[in-house]
Amino acid sequence: DEGKIKVLGVSNVDTQLLSEFLRFARIPPMYVQNKYSIYQPAYSLDHDSRSWPANASLMEMLMKENIIMTGYSTIRAGHASYLSPLEDPHVVSLAEKHRRTPAQILHRWLMQLGAAVIPSSSKQSRIAENGDVFGFLLPESDMRLLNGIASLVSSVPQSFAPTWCDDVYSVSVLTGSTA
């Protein structure tokens, strides 16, 4: 109330933690900064999508609350030794289709979801490549394919996850659950 806070942001939160924060905060955050990749679309701190409330989507919550998502580590390999997002065959195929690099596909995907992207590089060529993402759009079908990759790494038998994700790869058939 003294006017000392210009912009408030929080980092590494999930829907539950953000909900708790919004209940008591007099000044709501302007942005959330989370790891955001095709394998970890803004997951909770323990990266276990099965612990989310049913049908919870952090991006939907942020849009409703008028909070900006800022994604980091979009192209870096995730935890649990996942394949690097830059080498994921889905991403590579879309990069070839659009005549772009895998990094450009991933940055464009996150931007089209409504998030700001924090790319980083010390190489001039990579910096230029990271900035060259405004001259194309990914069609809805490609967006759904990229969004659906989370279900390939998060679903387990009898449990399709994350629940907000479209089952574009028919994972629910393999897990024996209903998406």
C-alpha cells in the first residue's frame, strides 16, 4: 500500500499454490514464471501432473486471472532423462514441415499458447534464430499435437494425465482410462 511494488511476479507455482496466493494477496501477481516445455507444461514443483486438481490448467487459470505466463527452459531437456525437446520426433517433423528449426517451433508453440518466452543463448546465430518466430503460425492441428506430448510422458496405467490435455495420441486406450 506504500507504492513500493511496481510489478509482482511469482515463480514455479502450480494451480493450487497460485490459488492459495491469490486468496490472501492484496496485490495480485502480474506474471508467473515457470519451466514450460512439451514434457512439462508449467507443472507443479514436484512435476507430478497426477497431483493436479481434476481438469486443472494453469494457463486457463492465468488467462482468467489476467496473469501472464512466462516460460523458461522451453528447449532444454527435462527431468527424468526425457529426450531433448529439440530432438523429439514430433517437433523435428513439424520443423521440417514448416521449414523452421525445432527451437523456433517450440518458441512459437509457447507464444501461441499465450505465454511470453525467455530464450537464452550467448551465440549470435542462436539469438537471431530465437527472434525469428514471428513470420509463421502453427495451425491448430500442430498445436494440439505439441500439447498432447505431455500425455505421452505423464500418463500411467489407469490414469490419463494431464486431464486438461486432448488425447490426440489415444493414450487413454493404452492406459485403460477415459480422457
